[in-house]
Amino acid sequence: MLEMLVNPKKAERRPWEMLIVGFFYSSLALLLVNLAFGKDAILSQYSGILVVTFTVMFSTPFIYYTIKLEENRINAKSGSLGLLYEHRNAIYAFLFLFVGFLIAFSLWYILFVPVESFKPQIETYCAINKPSTFNDCTAQYGIKQGSYSTAAVTSAKDHLILIFTNNIYVLIFTLIFSLIFGAGAIFVLVWNASVIAAAIGIFSKLDVSALPLGFFRYMAIHGLLEIAAYFIVALAGGLVSIAVIKHEFGTEKFWEVLQDSLNLIILAVIILFIAAVLEVFVTPLIF
């Protein structure tokens, strides 16, 4: 039933409506997981993953049919910027969907949801931001187990390399997931939305009035660029996946799709590097 609520063609005409859809999907996922598994001694420990899984289940039909729609719009004569322009409405719709996830996860993390529902997200936040004091960090935010260690970051250059490398790993997994299953990359993207939401909640110190500043801290300067890069790669991999499903392999149409996808991937890597530079050298000047 949920897959019938959103029409990809309509969503691309009014992409901002996907913000509401993303908020609804992720809120519903949180509600269902806490109602169904909140009191289960075993599954309640994995609520953070279950919330992501349910959100992915709700979102997959829209992502799949949007990518399928975009595959029909490929023009071999378009350059990289032309390709981005051709697919701009789909990327806008994906971004608004992501922001909807982010708002819902952040809001419910602060207001109602028990910390167990974001346990893996909090651990990921501590592993990225405070690796040398991981256990103290997780304990500070209500998680009292686990261990993690990594080499210390000693300079801005090291920090840039670390962040860009981590982001490239995410980019690669997004591409692989989308190649295997056209809409598969949505899992990586929903997971990132939940981790960023936990970071925003922590930054806001569980104060709803501080949420706008938290969004600005993690999204306005570099975050949206990172997420846009991931969605561009998800679209690129999805286009190839759909072309294979439609038995176009080896045809002229398939090589047009492949060229389109390669150009989008190169563009995404460039955007990701710019985002990493902003995160290392600009964001710390403001926060």
C-alpha cells in the first residue's frame, strides 16, 4: 500500500513533497520498531539497524521506479553538466527524501525515542569523532559497551585524507549496492541519515530549540554536498542496473547508459572532495 502513495513523475515535478514522505516513512519505521521489538530482550538491542531496515523497505519502490524513469531520459550528446541537469529533478527528490529522514530521526531522537534505538549510530559517531576515547564517548551518551581504536589524527592534512577516504568507501559501497540492485543504495543513505541525526541530536544536547543550529553544523556547509554525491552515484549505478535488467547489455543504448553513469561517478568524486575540504578547513572556523 505504501508504495502506491508516491508517484515518481509527480515527485519529480514537486520534489519538496518528498521531505514529507521521508519524514513519514522514517517516523513510521521508528514507531513500528519500538512497538514491535522495544520489549524484546534480543531484538531491542538491534533497534538502530531495524529502524534503518524498515525505512529502506518503505522507500525502495519509489527509488527503483524513479531510477527506471531516469534511464529513459539518457541523451548520449549531453556532457557531465548536461547529464546532471537532465537528472536534476530525481536528485532533488532524493535529497528532499533524505532531509525528511534526517529531520524525523533527529526530532524523535531528542524527544521520545530510547537511546537503544540509536545505539549503532551513537557508536559510529564516537568512532568517527572521538576514536581515542571511544568507550568514554559511548558511555557519555548512554551506551556502555564496545571498543574501538584507530591511529591519531595529527594534522589537518591527515584529517582531510581520513574523511575523504571514509567518504570514498561510502561512495564505493553505494555504487556496489546500486549496481547489484538498482534501489539498493538506499540502505547506505538511510544509514547515513540516521548517523547524522544522532550527531545532530548530540550536538544539540537534546534541546529541540538547538536543532536548526545542529542542521546547519552538519548539513549546510558540507553535508548536503556529500549526500548529493552519494545520490548521484546511486543514480549512476541504478541506471546501469536497470539497463541490464531490461536486457540492453551490448546494445548502443547500454553504452550510452554506461557513459552517462561514468560521467556521473567522476562528478560525484569531485563533489565529495570539495565537501571534505569544506568539512576540514571551513566548518571548524564556524563551530
